[in-house]
Amino acid sequence: MASKKVIVTVAPTSNFHGKDANPALPEQPEEIGICVRECADAGASLAHLHARNPDGTQSNSAAVFRAINAAVRARSDIIVQNSSAPAMGKLPGVAEDGWQTLDALPEMASLDMGVCTISLPGREHIIEWTRGFLEKTARTMLERGIKAEMEIFNNSHMANAEWLIERRLLEAPYSYSFVMNMHRVNQSGMAWHPKTLSALVDTLPRDALFSTLGVGPSQHPATVMSLILGGGVRVGFEDNIFYRRGELARSNAHLVERIVTTIRDFGLEPATPVEAREILGLPPLGSAGHIETHGGKPPAPPVARAAE
């Protein structure tokens, strides 16, 4: 147990709130790149990224995501994970808009595992993450060599994940992300409770990895419980802008530092990006199998030679 490495994910920016919520929230590529480097130095090994246009509005543009990914990679060997959620601006997008982010060729991408109804000011917005959508998206990721991280908002999403696994559209080790306490803005979301998280972990298939995030004040309790159950953690301004009640976090790295301190208090260590890739089954950075090397066209497996 003492030698176990924990994958720390940072989600530094948001698909909803911006600098109006916390001025330290990064929005543009260069500031995201600087922020992620600070988080990597603090112990994060994976960055979950959203994007904004130069005017600050949310974006799914592949060009913007490429700029963000490049700014991150120029400063760190951290794992790059793009969100495939539609941009939630004044005119929120549809599920298919998220496909653009895959064209930026991240190592990983999130895959939300079921239909969600989002409560926006003065309206409700349904994101049709249907099984048909999930199948097409998972197949595209598989073909390009992008590893899917399945975002689980409720128990029914576990069945959708199993459905994809049965169709061999996901590769082991399967990566699950349990999203806790988003129920106030997502009618498909589940409230944070330690027993709920424990029950979800109990239903994971073999060859599964998991991480947990908690929205708002549940961030630290949910991530600590995830550590107790043997999982990874996600922190950052996408999920929570406060360090404690009434006190804004100084930076994303401020939140990473706190959970890394807890990890070490448990006798564990945060995984390095090299170790995290090995745990997740991702090709090493710079190798022929890495997506940034092969450009989304994984090399064909070697053809077996007939015995001479």
C-alpha cells in the first residue's frame, strides 16, 4: 500500500464559470499552460481541459484546443485530456459539437456516459449523450488512439459503460471518473455521499481504474474518500474555486498541493506523468505509439511472418 502511486488530475478551467468567479481561473492558452505547469510541479500528472475563445466565451474549436494542448506540452510532460462536452455559453452546444475537441488529438478525452439535463439561467438544456452517440464517439477515440475517461453522473451510467465494454469499444484498463455533487445544475447528477461512492466502486468491472471529483464544498471530502477506496483524485477550479468556506483558492496549484499533502499523509505518493501513463496503459510520451507522434493514425500491428 505504501508504494502505491495516485493519479492526481487537475481541471484548471471551466465550461461554466470564468474569471468572474475566481480571477485566478485561467482561460486562454498561455495562462492555462503556465497554470498546468504549476500544477504538475505540485504533483498533478493529468490535466482535464476546457477551452475558451479569445473573447472569453466557451469553445469546442479544435484550433483553440490545439493551442491549449501545445501551450501545456511546451511546459510539461503531463497527460493531456480534452473535454468532449459541448460548450456551455449563452448558446449552449449539442453533444456532437464535442467531437471537434478530438481533432486536437489529446492523449485522453472525457466521455460523459448518459443523457443530461443542465439547468442554465432561465432555461434547461438537454445534452443527448445517447448510446448511439456514445458508440460513435468511443469508436472514433479507439480508432485515433485516444483513451476515453468515462464520466459517471449516476448509477445508470455504469450500465452504459458496461455496454461499451461489451462491444469492445474501450480498452483496458478502463478509466472511470465519478462526478459527485453536480446535481444542482445537472438533473442527472448525484449528490455527494460516501456510501454512494463506495457502492459505485463496488460495481466496477475487472481491469478498471477510477478517480473521483466533488463539486463545490464536497471537493476535499470526495477526493479523500476516493483515496480511502483506492482511487485517484481530481481537483481544480472547474469543480471548486474555494480553498475553504469563504476563502477563494489562490490558484489551481493551491488545491493540488492540499490533496498531495493528504496523499502523503496516507503514506502514498502522487504518480509522475510517466508512472500515470503506465498505470493507464498509455504509450510513453515521444514513443511511436503516442498520439502526438503518430498524429491520430496509430501504427498497424506488426504482421506475423510465416516460418521459413
